[in-house]
Amino acid sequence: MTDNILDAFKENHDNKEIDVSKKIKIGIIGTGWIADAHIDAYKSMEDVEVVALADLVDGKAEAFAKKHGLENARIYLSDEELLAGEKELDGVSICTYNCQHAPCAIHALEAGVNVMLEKPFTVTLDEAVEVMRAEKKSGKILTIGFQPRMSENMQMIKKIVESGELGKIYYLQAGGGRRRGIPTPFGTSFIAKETGGIGAMGDIGCYSLDMLLGAIGYPKPLTCTGYTSDFFGKDPSYYPGHPEYAEKFGVDDFAAAFVRLEGGIILDFRISWAMNMDTAGDALILGTKGGLRIPSTECWNGEFDKPMTVYKTVGGKDIEYKVPYEPCGDLFKKKIRSFVDSIKENGKPTVPSSEIIYNQAIIDGIVRSAKLGREIEVEIPEI
Ligand SMILES: NC(=O)c1ccc[n+]([C@@H]2O[C@H](COP(=O)([O-])OP(=O)(O)OC[C@H]3O[C@@H](n4cnc5c(N)ncnc54)[C@H](O)[C@@H]3O)[C@@H](O)[C@H]2O)c1
């Protein structure tokens, strides 16, 4: 690997000067579990003021305000109320469960407010298309909350691919997945059809897709053969003391797919919240001149924690080398900072919908193909 690729790790990305003369006004829509991480990040920024909070559950946003010392924030009972009541907002974080991503994002963009939308983009491809139409009309920022994008290790995957070290990429294997990891400790919003909409695919599969597709420039998906199952989620014995979760479970706990991408590239995808295996494997990128192995982690959440390995043949010898792993600090805070910087500086999203629409199209394709029991063509409507 050339020195300038390894030198990329030596750049310092953390000591930028911040202009605190104007405070960016932020609203939070949905004050559940992940909103805590958004607030912690915003509160650490001297140039940000969280002015409004909304949650559908009466009293929840008040309690959240109290917990975070935001007694001055105005409280609302829905995204629409908040957007109608706040005329000077610079941005909102949408922290609702998946099924409310599309309506909340559309309402915010129509109100002329910049949006940080938690992942997954939406539940269906049609919803993502509608959000993008609202984005286009509004001219506002829409960025999707994939914090692993802020990891220098993750960015290194893209740099390795772009360096040409691997040659032409022709095969991707999405790895990861959990042995036992249905996220029920946080209530049922992840597992109920009417709130989560999609399960392991929307929770962690979207990260897995982003890791690989982001690295190779998000080629368009063409066809998809998908499979989904719910054997663990629907089994009351999975949840000792909480058999009612099995009743509530209405999404996928495992998915696999074979996806053809533009440019003759194959994606072999699998993701799991629960399975009788320690891991669904490492993530792999195969190219004509080299291969890259990205190690699987125990609790897959879109990041990795060990060095990657490059495989090559040099001078007739098969060789392997490790890519040094770098600790990257607080990725969540970096994601929120990048949203605030986009508002202040350039109006450009860090994780644009024009890329993540393909991520969503694959998840949507898997759902449709699994239902039909056959391969489907992936068609993305004009935005
Ligand atoms: N980036 C990450 O690391 C990460 C981690 C966890 C969850 N998430 C994502 O964050 C989202 C939320 O997850 P969570 O665990 O916080 O869910 P949660 O169920 O704990 O909280 C969601 C909250 O949104 C509220 N809500 C729903 N629709 C609303 C609306 N229209 N207006 C106002 N409030 C509304 C609900 O009442 C609920 O309190 C999910 O999409 C999830 O995928 C991201």
C-alpha cells in the first residue's frame, strides 16, 4: 500500500476552530432512547441551542427536558406541532422509530428546516423517494445518521478501493450479524411492524450495506433475490420473563440476499439479530488485484474494532498485510458536528440521500423478493 494512503491516518480532523458568535437553533423530534445521544452531542457544542422538543407520548418530552437540563426548551406533542410553533429553527434531529422517519422528514423539509434523519433512511423505497422529492423542492439539507461514516477506519476502506490496490471490484460479502441481539431491552419500537417496519435489516443491515457500498461509490442495485425470517423473534422462549415480545414481533430477525449491482458487481448480503452461529462472517471485498477482509465484531453495529487485512500476490508470492486500526473517538458527536457544520458552512449533507436511496432500494428489494419467493428487478422512480 502506498505511503500516502497510510498517511491519511495521520491527518488531524479534530482541532477545527468553531465560530460561536451565532447559535444554531435545533429541535428534536422523538425523545426516546437515541435522542439522548443527539442531545449529549448538541449540548457539548457552544454554537448550538436546543430550543424545542417533541414526542407523541404526553409527558415524555418534558421528562426528557428535565433529565437533560433543558427546562427552557419548548415542548410539543408531535413533529407537526413543533414545526408549526417554531419559526426560526435551523435544523431538526429526527429520532423517531423507523415508520415515522418519512412523514417527519417530509414535514420538516416542507417547513424549510434542515434535517438530520436517524438511520435507516425509511422503511420502504417509495417513502425514501417521497422524502427526496421534498428535499429537492426545499433545497434544504437532508443527511442520514450513519455515524460509522465518521470513522477513519471506515473511510480507509474507501481510500483503499480508490487507490486501485484491489483492482476492479467484482464481489462483496456483507458480514457481521449477532448471535443473540434482538434489541428488546429498549421496549418494542424496534420489533413491532407498526413502529419498526423492518427489523435487523433496518437496525444493522443498513450499516452493513453502507460500509461496502459507500466504499465502492454506491453502484445502483439492479436485481435482488432476498430471504427474510423471524424464527427467533416469534419464539416466546427467546425472551425469558417477557413472552409478550414474541406476540409483538412483526419484522425480520434475519435476512440474506444476492444482489446484482451496476458494473457487474455481486453483493452477497446477510444480517442477523439472532442465529445459531457466532457471526455471519467477515465483510469481504474481492478485486482483480487484491482482496480486503474487514473483521466481524461481536455486537455488530456498523463499526469494526480490529485491523483489516489486504490479500495480494506480489512477485508470484501470496502475501497479506494488516491495515493499522485507529481509535476514532466519539463518532456520534462527529456525526452531529458534521450536520451543524453543513448548516453553517456549505449546505452539503455528509451522508446524502442520493447514496442511501440505493441502500433503501436493496432493503426494499429483499422484502419484496422474500414475499414473492423469486428474484425481482430493482426499479427506482424518478425523483
Ligand atoms: N445511530 C444509532 O446509533 C442509532 C441507535 C439506536 C437507534 N437508532 C435509530 O433511532 C430511531 C429511534 O430509535 P429509539 O430507540 O430512540 O426509539 P424509541 O422508540 O425509544 O423513541 C422514538 C420516539 O419517537 C417518538 N415519536 C414517534 N413519532 C413521532 C412524531 N411524529 N413526533 C414526535 N415524536 C414521535 C415516540 O413516541 C418515541 O418516544 C430508530 O429509527 C433507530 O433505528 C439509531
